[in-house]
Amino acid sequence: MPLTLITPRWIVLHIATAVVVGIFIALGWWQLQVYRDSDAREKLRELPAAPVTELATPGRALDGAVDRAAVATGAYLTDANLLVPARVHEGVLGSYTVGVLRTDDGALPVLRGWVSGPDDPAGDVPTGQVTVTGHLLRPETSDDATDPGAQLPGGQIGFIAPEQVASQTGIDQADLYRGYLLLAEENPQPVAAPEPLDIAVVDPIRNVGPLQNLSYWALWWIFAVATVVFWFSSARAAARGPGRISRG
């Protein structure tokens, strides 16, 4: 290697080039993964509903069951009817209503929909055996709560998660599914039902079109190649030295 290319100035340039190329490659890979992940989640949501017992186990993370359509049969616990306050639906402030469905295998939190408030009769869970169909979603976190530090009255939770449900119902967390079912259909249908919630609103998937996202991925890698070409051209010119003429 010519001594010109190992001066402090050129060493800094070599390092900077390597860092920039690495960043561009990482950004391109990230764009590709965003598309792959979004596309995979959309395909999962389109699969036909399967029994929740085939997809998940109480007390364990949902993992591959997230976004899957599921069906479960059981009876709602009438003393475990919960509200998640300060949630907006179609521009109106109200509450999510969550019932806990007792099945043969465990207790499944079900986000049944949206109600205007604690006095809305649509928030009352139906009695008797019901069959529910919907999509399994990961537990919410405190970041999903409108006011994470708020002191809530009995029967209300800040976000939908096993520890929150257990604290209000006394159900052992090992008996709870570690996620919740976003209700799409309830059979038999109750006389008064909460406003249904769209999964695309409750848990949106980043909308990435293949052409747009893959073009971004290709663009970052083109930038990486261009950076290498620029570095190589500059290094070759510096190695030749000023005033040297290349002979064909």
C-alpha cells in the first residue's frame, strides 16, 4: 500500500468509509426486514381461525400465535368484567371493555369492544356458554395506557396484560393466557353489544408496499456501493500522486 494512504488523514477516511458503508448496509437490511415482517403478519391474520388450545397455552407467551385468528368456547366470569378507561374510538373518548372467558384450559381475556363509559349496558358480559372468534394479540404495556400512573377504581385496568387482569380478578397468572383475544364474533350474540374494534386500529401493522419498501432497501445499498466507488477512486488518485498521468 502506498505510504500516502496510511497517513492520519487517510486512516480517518478509511474508517469513516467503513462506518458509512456499514450504516447504509444496515439501513437497507432493516428496510427489507420491515417489509418481510409486515408481510408475514398480514398473512398470519388471513389464516382461518383455529381453536385457541391449538395455538396457545395459559401462562406462556403467545409467540407464534400472535396475529392468528382463534376460536374459544366457555363462559364469561361475571365478576371479572373489566374496563380500560380513556380509549378513543372513532374520535370519541370512552373505554374498552374486557371480559375473561373461562375455558376448559384456562382463562382468556377478551377485548369485546368499546363502550361509552362504566354505565353503558353494552359492557355487561353475556351469561351462559358462548363461542368467541377473533385474533390473538400480545399483551399491552404501560406505554399503551393513557395515564400509566393513574389510580384506577376497582374493575378498571390501565392496559390489557396478565398482571393487570390478575390484580383485579384474583385469577392466578399461570391460569391466564399471556395475551388477549380481540373479538370479531360472539355466538350467541348479546342483546346489547359494545362497539366492535378493528384490528387494524387496535394493533396496526406498518403499511409498507413491496415496491416502495424494496426500492428503499435497494437505494441504501446503492449508496453503500457508491461510497465504496468514491473511496476507491479517491485512494487510487492519491496513490498516483499529483501530476502523474495514467498510461493506457
